Amino acid sequence: MKYYNLGEINWKQTQLIYHALAQLEMEGLVLDSPDSRYVSLGLHQDPRDEIDFEYCKDNDIGIFRREIGGGTVLLDSRQVFFNLILKRNRDGVSRVPENFFRKFLRPVTRALKELGMDAEYRPICDLVINEKKISGNGGGEIGYCRVLAGGIMLDFDREMMARALKCSGPLKQMYIEHMKINLTTVREELGYIPPKEKICSLLIEKFSELLGPMTEGTIDAAVFEKMKELDQHYSSDRWMYQRGVKQLGREIKVKEGVYLFYHAFAIPGGETGITFEISEERIEKISFDEPHNFHPILRNEMEKKIIGLNYDSRKIIDIVCTMIEKNNN
């Protein structure tokens, strides 16, 4: 297998390269960083629901929609990306997502440990240090290949991440606070950032231990042509704005097991939003955008009825709507 240690490259090429290799059925490990910041969202997400286009335009933030799953992420040069492309029929490549991630994130965990960080795998696709996410990952099938797409956060702008998303002001602020609690970076763990060359060398070493010897590869003309072809496709409005999976409300993943769910509810005279904080599949807290829109007794009743429930967005919405309707009759 070949590895492609590309260094810092054009932001869009960091996505196009592994898509192109997978389309061409070329196995490999790609390591790189983008030369500027951009937002990447998953195949099943709708950018009109996810992205604050005006903020991204004003702050020179590019937008790319992947052909694999996962959530919306802000990416920039302060991250090291690792993309593993494997043929689906290769021995040891499981079709079970958790088995796939557990196996092929092991080299990344070992590289982080060698750098002095006690990283652990957190199902289904996070790497954490003391329960704080340092590596969020995604994956899926492109053509006849399975792809692992991930990154190590060397440093991270939590506020910009929140502001790039399309959501209410209170939800953005809550997201920032949760990222402060639940995310970490190499700089925060070590007090400094090791050279990217050292990090990439360790990743190549650890992936080689799992997959066998690797040789350095170069991006040839066929791959470049496929990248140019895919750029036309992925940059088109038809691809970017095709409808994703319709969501009942606004769900934001902070890390595995920690989510924020927001929904705007109709009330007499308009609507108001409520945010539900989820930890380990249970509702831990609810917050009201405009508490004065609800009588204190109703707010207390909602908290008693909802906090502690298993997270089910449809059920939560039904409970709140029923309580609002009952209160107004």
C-alpha cells in the first residue's frame, strides 16, 4: 500500500484526493492539512439547514459536502488529516461501522500515546483524552472502497465553529460552552504543538504496523484528472443543495454521547425555542430561549417530565406540544 504525505495543500484538494483515490479503487493512506479554513458537512446533511452562509462568506470559509457521513466540522491548517482508503473486499475490512472504526483508529490512538497523550477509542468514531474529544472521525463507502476520514486537532477555534453553523444565538453560545468542556487539542494537552512532520511520521509508522509495509506515493496524472472531474461535480449547486435527510429539529453533536437538540415550538403569538442537552442518551437539562413565554409552573412541569428521559426527538416534541396545548386551553 502507498502513503501520500502531502503536507499543506489547497483546502478543497484535501477532500478531493481521497474521493478520487476511492473512485479509482486505489488503496492508500493520505496525510495532509488545508491551507485555509472551510466547513465540511456529511452526505446526509442539508447545507441550508446546517450552514450560516453569510458568516462563512464574510470570513472566507469554504464549504464542501462530502460523499461520506458524519457531522459538520470546521477544518483549517491547525489540524492533521488522515484518510484511509481500503477496498471493501479486503480481508479485515468490516462492514459493521463500530468494528471498522475501532480497528482502523487504533494506529491514531497509538500515535497520540507516543506523543504523550493517553488517547482512547470512544464508540462509535471518536478518540478522547480524559473524556474530551481530540479526534472526530467519519467514514463510509465511495465506489467500491471504504473510507476513513479523520483529523487530529492541534488547535481549534470553538467560537468560529459555532458561528459557522445556522442556529439560534442561545444555541450557538451553549454549543461553545459545551465544546470548551468536551473538546481538547494537542496544544491544550501538551502545552505546545509538535511539528506536523513528526505527527505524520508516527501515523505512517502505526498504520504500517497494522496494514503492512507502505511505500511513498505521488499523485499521478490519472488521480489529478479524477480530482478535476470530481471538483466540477462537488462544486455544483445540484450536488451542494440536494436535499438531505429532513430533521425534526436542530441536532448538534459535541462528541460521542453528548448532543444538543433544539426545536422551535408554536405558542400564542409566535414561537419560541427550547434546547435539550443530552448526555449518554438521556435528557440532562432543558433551556428556554425566552423563559418568560412559559409560566414558571409549566417550565417546572416540563423539566420534571422530560429530564431523565431517553433521548427521542419525536417523543420530546410530542410531549412539549401536548403540554403547551393543555396549558393554553
